[in-house]
Amino acid sequence: MSGKTMCDIEDDVKDALRAFRFRKSQKNAALILKVDREKQKICIDEQMEDIKIDDLQEIIPCHQPRYIVYSYKMEHADGRISYPMCFIFYTPRDIQMELQVIYAGMKLALQREAELTRVYEVRELEELTEDWLKEKLSR
């Protein structure tokens, strides 16, 4: 395969990522992206404001991979508040190989587009909890 990525990242997704990164809200938020296999492009699945990471377990289909860009209001022990943003790649264990390859292949391109350095992978939706996220972010 040449240097071309498997799927296109459309302008609306690029714009959504940019807007998400520079949003001024002080609430947790999620931008969920998925691959449209027929159109061979990344598209927005859902965008939510004021959502706890635990609530994502209810929203994300357990049998389909998703990319989640998550902005988290983190309260530090010293009273400071920061808003770390992370890129979570959810890929269930028992999905079709083809789908796994597409999602894995697009992960880096999307990560670069989102300009995010905190990248985590999750295999089970139950792992998506606030404790899990805090632990990851405190490393």
C-alpha cells in the first residue's frame, strides 16, 4: 500500500477536531468518530457535552471499534484544575480482522490530525471509567 491512508479524514471531521480542541467549555466532553467502510472515510458518530467517561459505556456500541477524543476536567490534589484531552482507541477483541486493520491503520493519521499525545487503547468498554482515566492521566 502506498503512503495514502486507508480512509479519508473529511474536512468536517478536521473542523470538528479543531473546534473540539479549542472549545472554551469547562465540562467534560466527547467527540466519537467511526469509520464508514462503504465511503472509506472517517466520520463523526456523536459529539457530547457534559458527559462522564463512565457514561460512554452506554453510548458506544460494544461490538464496534470507535475513536474517542475526550476532554476531561481534572481536579488536582493541590486544587488546580486542568483540562487534559486524550485520544482513546476502543477496539473490541472479537471484531472482524478487516475492521481491526482499517481502524488500526487510521489511528495514527487521526491522532496526528487531532494533535493529541495522550493516547490510550481499550479492549473492553467496562474499562472506560473515571478511575481508569485518572490513573492514565497521572502517569
